[in-house]
Amino acid sequence: MSLATRITNYITEQANLQHLPLPTAEQNLFANGYLDSFSIIELVALIESEYQIRLNDADLEPENVATINKIESLISRYQHNQ
């Protein structure tokens, strides 16, 4: 399963739980209620487990994980540095 699909599937689950429409790749996931402080922890655990990477705390700033595209870019940077 592709990176984009895994991230999108997780966000879709969150959207369904919150009864929200599916977000676009550039929509702010925090500002629009798709992610909060609890769900970001779950997402980080999924990313670290799925991609065998350890994210730095500094990388978890909202500006780095606010959109699907930004999350994908963050993971890609880690994968290219391994």
C-alpha cells in the first residue's frame, strides 16, 4: 500500500469518527477537526511502525504535520535519509 493511501486511510477513519467530509491533501487537519493531540500520537505510532522510522519531536510541530501532503513529505524525507 502506498504512503499516500496509508495516510489517507487513517485520516478517512478520523473523518468518519468525527462525521466530517473527507479532507483535501492541503486542508489543515488540526484546524478542521480531523486531528487533535490524541490522534496525532496514534498517527505517529502508525507512521513509525509502518515505515520503521523514528520521528523527532521537532518534526511534530503543527506546521510539519498539518496537511496530508506535509505528512507525506515528512515521511519521505526520513525514508530518503535512511
